[in-house]
Amino acid sequence: MNNYYSADTWGIPSQTFLQWYLVAAAVAIGLSLYSRMTARRSPVVVDSVRRPLTPPEIGALTSDYQAVLASMAILRSAELISTEGKTKLALTAEDKSRLDWFTRTVHKRLGNGKVPLRQVRLMGRLNVALAQLRTTLIDEGYLQRPQDGLTAAFRTVPILAVIGLGVVRLVAGIAGGKPVGFLLLTIIVLALMIPLLRIKRRRTALGDSELRRLKHENSYLSPKLRPAYTSYGPSLAGLSAALFGSGALVLIDPALAGAVAAGAAYSPGGGGSSYYSCGSSSGSSGSDGGGGSGSSCGGGGCGG
């Protein structure tokens, strides 16, 4: 009897180990996926009717840069800034009542345009306001809360544990002259899943759903259809930029679109999202402040 078990690594036949290893791998993947899905769930909202999002907020569902694009499209369509990105006039009481707080902040940060917009560190100037914008969307369940490296790493702990067990068995199997091909393949597949599970997602499931709905309902604003923004007005021009990106601003004012893109690229971090830098900034909505079976292994097994 002892001779029989000594022929198997750790006294466990390869086929039996591999069967249970695949079960453990499936459970580990399930736990990691569940953890990822939980992070994307939106908090329960008591109010059955959510407030409509402003164009910059809709843009922020995609990126910080797209939020800025939305406001620039509104300001240019309303003739409140020039093609160089300079403020033309101070905002009137009527302008302030029509514009959302973030767009008013963008207007204020642009100033009189002494520095060419192409050289303005645009995203840096709006860092605090963008943090406030994101935090509001986080609190309302549209964006995920920022996760540090430890949080993302913890999500993959079950898979790492199974990989560790597999590596130990692999080494022992090789030392014992056992076939380990299938076990090695399983470990490689598990390892390849780790980077995928650590990818940081910006939106929650609610945010994804809301963005899809808005794009579907406002598909007529797609720059591909060349909508007449002068007829639709500044708000819908901003909505187009929020949903479909820089193509909308290009149609409104190509020179301004190029300057905004250059200004964003000139900023630290470029035109992408600085989502994970929002820290503990508080939100604001009204201020101007800144398996398989073992039979496939044959008689000798391939799980070490």
C-alpha cells in the first residue's frame, strides 16, 4: 500500500489532484469576479426618479477630458468664449442661471486668455472642480469609488493562492518525473487572468447603463450625422461633446478643438482621466468652487 502512494506526488494521484485543482481554480475565479462585480454595484438610491445629469457630468462618465469638452462646447456655442478660448464677456445673471456650476468654473478658469490656450495646463487648472464633479457622480452611484493598489490586489488573492498551490505541485511533479503539462497550462491561464481582474473601471453598472441610454436617445447628436448645433442650442451642443467626444467641438469650432486638445496634452497626465486622484474632495452641484474531467489525462494523469 505504501509503495502505491509513494508513486504519486504527495500520495495523491495526478488525475484526482487535477480534478480538485480545476474545481479550486473555478471557485477562485468566481470569488474574484464576484468581488469585481460588487465593486461596480451602485448604492441603493431611495428616490425612484434621479435628477438629470448636466452635460459635463455626462462627459465625466467617460473621462475628465470629455467633461471639459462639454463645457467648452457650451461656452463656444453660446458665444461666451472666442475661437482662441478667451472669455469675451463676463457672465450675466441670466448666463449664470442657464449654465451649470462646472461650466461656469471653466469660464472663470479660462480668464482673459493672456496665455494661448494651447499652452494652458487646462486639466491642472480644473483639477479641484473635476474632483468635485467626480465625487458627486460617485455619491450618486454612477462612478466607482477610487481603489488603491491593495484593494485591486486583494481581489485576486483567491487566484494567487490557487496558483501558488499549483506551482508547488508542479515543482514536486517535475522532481518526481510526473507529466505536468495540463497543470502548467491551467496555471498559465490563471496567471493571465490576474491583469484583467485588476483593470480599474471608471463607471458602475448604473453608469454604464445611463451612458448607453443617453447615447441611444441622443444618437441624432452624433458628429457623424453633422447636426446643426446652431439650431439645437448650446446645451445640446455640450451634450453632443459629452457623449461623442471631440468630434462635436471640431464641428462647432475646429481651431478651438485643436487648442483644447493641445492644452489638455500640455497638462500633466494629458487629456486622460485623473479619476483616481479625487481623494476625499467633496462634491458640489451648485458652487463655482474650484472544469473538465480527469479522463482527459489518460491513465498517467497530467497534474503532477
